Amino acid sequence: MNHAFKLGEAEYNLGLSRAAEGYRLHVGGRSLAVNLHRNDDGSAVLTLDGRSEPAVVAVRGDEVFVHLDGDSYALRYEHPLQRLAAQAHGSAEDQVRAPMPGSIVALHVEAGSSVARGDTLLVMESMKMETTLTAARDGVVESVHFAVGQSFDRDALLLELMARPEQGDAP
């Protein structure tokens, strides 16, 4: 089955299929064995084409946050119809929720800030690793629900976006 994922602003079309030993990841004409093994202590090991690395993985709906080899990645699955709606400035996620419990270490916006898709909104820390959350679309920050240093639970509402007023609209 083919899927589209976004990593930052880059979009990747990937295929995932079952194999006798687990799964196969199909990328750019290549087929790689892939497996994610979760340990009892909550840690995980990602094996890709025979190479294994410890990883921390948190999933929230269509978002997957991966901490691997000292780097953090935020992947977002986008249904093809949602991608078309976003390109036409249709509905997009207006709420930024916590993918895992943590605390705010940096806020890059405040209520009223104008943001573009991909702009950094905040940096959170969870399990001694930092994750940067970015704007899923252009808009204006309507509200920020946590301050630097405050902690929150998984799925907490961190901030909300609203559409930018169209030029010529009343403020």
C-alpha cells in the first residue's frame, strides 16, 4: 500500500508491504526490510535493511515522532484529499496537541503572531529529548495554552491557530 508522508516540508511517497519476516519499505525503487520492536521498558529498536538503532517513537493520530541517533523527526501522514484541501486553503489542523507528555522549553510565538506553514511554534522536551512542533498551515496564533517551563500530558492542547484575515476583510 502506498502512503504519502511529510518530513518537514519534504513529501515522500512510500510503500509498505508485509513480508514473511515482517515488513518491506518501498522507497524510490528500493525495497528494504523494516521492523520496529518495542521493548517492555517502553524503548524501541528500529531495524532498517539489517541495521538496528535504538529509537524512541511516539504516535498521535497521523503524526509519528521519532528520536533516532541523536536527531528528532516529526512525520505526518497526509491523506490525499487532505493534501488537496490544504493546497486550496481548505480546513487544516487548527489545534497543536502534545504528541507525548513533556514541558515547554521554548515558545517562538504568542497570541496574534502570524505564522507560515513550517514555521517553528514551540520546542518541547520529553524524556530528555527535544521535539520542535511547527505550523501545519499558514495562519495566526489564536491562543497559547502553556508557558515555558510548564508541563503537560499527552494530547494536551498546546496552542490554536486561526485563518489569516483576507486582505480587505474587517479586522
